Amino acid sequence: MIEEFAVPGARLHTETHGSGPLLLLIHGGNGDSASFDGIVGPLAEHVTVLTYVRRGFVRSPLDVPPAGAGRIAADVEDAAALICAHGGEALVFGSSSGAIVALDLVTRHPDLVRVVVVHEPPILELLDDPGAWAARFAGIRARYEAEGLMPALAEFGTAVGLTRPAVPVGEPSPGRLAMMGRVPQNMGFWFEHEFESYPAYRPDVAALGAVADRIVPAVGRTSRETDAMPCRPNVRLAQRLGREIVEFPGGHIGYDEQPEEFAAELLRLLRAGR
């Protein structure tokens, strides 16, 4: 079921599939919930899967200018409102920037989150050299402003060690073609409103410690093998919370690279956690 969900200052594109306990999926900087399409079907056989497009990205238009420094808080309140509208408690999976939203969600609204799987949040504070990474990100943002999207994306991918997504076999589906058409606008919005501010997020480790038993720090197996930057913060977070790292198939976007295997691992974790 596809619906528009009104929140203060925006209208969110949402899609609901399946039945059973609620599972909220929070996408990253690619700005598109359609990136989860490959795992929605297998998941929806066991749970109610709720996906949505975060405010400001294509399909979730803003009624007011972007929130600037308060954007993460606005994202968190959007997620909380969606959970409340669908029963008041959820299993949550967030990846990349969406994992940062998920971490702040369980910090601010622990009563709404049963289990949260936090997949590769690129939090600079949890790296050994956050200042150097912040400077590097600032340089990439400057390149975006000077040269445009594609040169900046290429430099970003090289800097953080992201592998290219698997190429789908056969002709792309209509949904994937539509998502590809939204990429330039979505990625431009990400560069302008999230690229530097979301990695600068400072997690409240003490507050997270109080709900550590609900938090599953997760990385992609390929990311860990190649020591890609986005997987490193979770290693430090897991140490601070006394939690074990869980490996998922694929890399930073394993849900798109190996969707069936990824969905199976996510279901296993959610069953164990709940």
C-alpha cells in the first residue's frame, strides 16, 4: 500500500507490505526507499515492512526550507510519528545515514524501538582520526560545488572505499529505472544537506548504553574484508556498548547487492532480538 504521510513541514512517501510485527526500514544518502525493494518481498512474508522516503528527497517534498542543523532531529521525529501511526512499537533497520537516524531514534524514543539494526553509520567521532576525515569531507563538498555531482561522488567513493553495487541480471525493473532517474536530484540534496552534517553526529553513548541490549551493530562482510571506512565506526560503537558486530552479506549496500541473503540474515537477527 502506497500512502502520503503528513508530518510538520513535509509529506512523506510511504509503502507498507505484509503483516505481523512492524519493521521500519530507514534508507541512507541515496535518498530512495526503492533501494530496499529487493529485500521487501522476502521480509513481508514474515513482518509488516514499512519503507518511506526521508523528508526533502524526491517523493517526500518539503513544505518549508530544510531544517539545517536540526535535520537529524526532524528525521527522528518523522520516524517516531510513523511508528506511532502504525501501532507504537517497531523493529528498525537503518543503513548509512539512515543508521544514524536509527541510533538517534532509539536514544530519544527508546519506548518505540524493540530492536534496532544499525548498518554502517558513517559517524566520524567513532573513528581514530575524525578531524582528518571531516577535512576530507569538506574538500569533497567543495569539489561538488565547483565541479558538480559526478566528480564529487567519484572522489567520495574512492575516499571511503565503497565497492560498486552489483549489476542486476537482465533488464532493469520499472522500479529500478524510476529510482535511477531520481538519483541526480537525490544525491544533490544529500550533498547539500547531509553530506557533512550527518557524519558529524555525536552519539550519546551513555544513553545508548541504557538500551544496548536492543542495538545490533552491523557491517557488510565485504566492507569488513576491505576495511572500508563506513564499517569502522560500528567496530568502536560495539566495543563501547559491549555488543558483538554482526556481518551481513555484501558491502555498504548489501541489501541491493545480495537481497535474498541479506533479508534472511535480517530476519534471523530480528527473531533473535525480539
